[in-house]
Amino acid sequence: MAVIEYATIFSNVLRELYGQELTCNDLYQSNSDIQIVNGQDIKIPKLSVSGYKDHSRSAGGFNAGTYSNGYETKTLDHDRDVEFAIDPMNVDETNLVVSIANIQKRFENREAIPELDCYTYSKLYAEAVRVGATIKTSALTAANVLSDFDDNLEAFSEAGVPLDRVILYCTPKYKKILKNADGIQRTLEISSSKSIDRRVRSIDDISKIKEVPSARLKTLFNFTNGCLADETAKQIDYILVDPEAQVSRVKYSYMKLFTPGTDSRTADKYIYQNRRYNGTFGIDELLKDGIIIHAEA
């Protein structure tokens, strides 16, 4: 009987892990007039003026008004980097699994993108706490979620916040509660293929609803090694925010590949470097009225 030694065949194509694209991008596009160059701080001007006084027809002239100005100073605070040294033999002997392209793609999808979301939302929470914005903690159910939403819109309208600019960032759990809310009126559109679309795309004047994985919506993260939720972190259910009430910026983004022999420190290895320098902060005069957050008690 013949002795057969079977060949081993394996794929060098990495399977895509489940994940989600960046969700906080809109926050990095607001306040286009604010640019951070030639420094790590920016100063946002503030101006206060006095109001009318009664006019005297007999005395003539006008009442003197007063005005004063000041500045809010903001500082970028999230400067991150990583470097991978890849031996050419590891690339060859893993059938290209350990390649620059695979490492770069996996790093962006599993580390860089989720971290930017995590940092941005947790920093918005910290800024909301700092300025004394509304942070709710009462339990949400299908019975009260619409009244809670209406209360938020009422508060924004009373403060003069333009509702057409406001974005709702929320967890899948909150969106599910909202979709099944008591009293909600839903129009079902049935296409020729007989499919039913039950998605919630907008509510009243809020036309932008961004669903965010709950792991990225936490009150606090530990950035010591990668990005992990802090042991004391609470779950954020939603962030209702006017993007113009905050500023998020990536000041510096660097990505570089060195081929073997071009970096004397590592001789014949490939070197992949990645750095990102960013920050998120609230505009004090706007954020107090321009954000409402619901979080775990």
C-alpha cells in the first residue's frame, strides 16, 4: 500500500474582521474658520456687550454701553504613534500574510479608526461635564424615549440651537428603543422586491442619525496601550450635539514606509510608522446649550 504525504495548502488572504468605519467625521469638519497651525493652542475670541437702556427725550443723547472681550484657549492633547519592524523573511515564510499592506490595513481598521471615535466621544463627554451641559441618566424605555427626545428638542429650541445642524450619535440599543417607541408613527415602504424598510433615518428636525458601536461610546478610555474602556467607564446611550459647538481637529497625520536598508536602526527590515496628533474641545459659550448626553447612571 502506498504511503501518501499530502500537501498542505493554505490561503494568504486575510479574512476581514467585523468592524465599522469612522463615525465621528462630521465633528472634524465643523468651524472651518478655526485652523491650528504654528502651535498646539488656539484662542477663540469672546465678546460681551451691554443691552438697551431707556431713552430720555428731555436729556438728549444716548446711554453709554459697555463691551469687553476675552479668549478661550484650547490645546490639542492626543498625540499618538506606532512603529512596526517587519523582517523580509517573515513576509516570505508566512506566504505574504505578514506583509506591510496587511499590517497597515489591519492597524487602520482595528486600531486607528476605533480609537479616533473613542477619543472624540469620550472627550465630548468630559467637555460637557466641564461646562455644565445636560447629562441625563434616567432609564430609557419604549414608553418614555419619545418624550425624552421631545424634551431635548425643546431645550435646544429654547436656547436657539439650529436643529437642522444637530447630529444624534447613538448606540444600536438606543436606536432599537427609538424604533419601537410607543406612539411613533411609521410609514412602511414596500418595494417591488417585497422588502420592508423599517430604518429610522430622521426624527422631526434631526436629519442626521449616526449609529455608533456601544464599545466606542464610553465616558472614559485608557490609552496606555492601544485603546481600552477604563474600568470606571460608563456607557453613553446618545450624544445629541451641534457640531459648531465644538472643535475637533487632526493637526498632523503621518504615515511612512521604509524599505530594507533605508533605516540604519533596523538594517534589512521593513519599517512602517504611523502618527496622528489630534484634539477635541468644546466652545464654552456654545457647548453648555449645544449638547445633551444620556449616559449610564
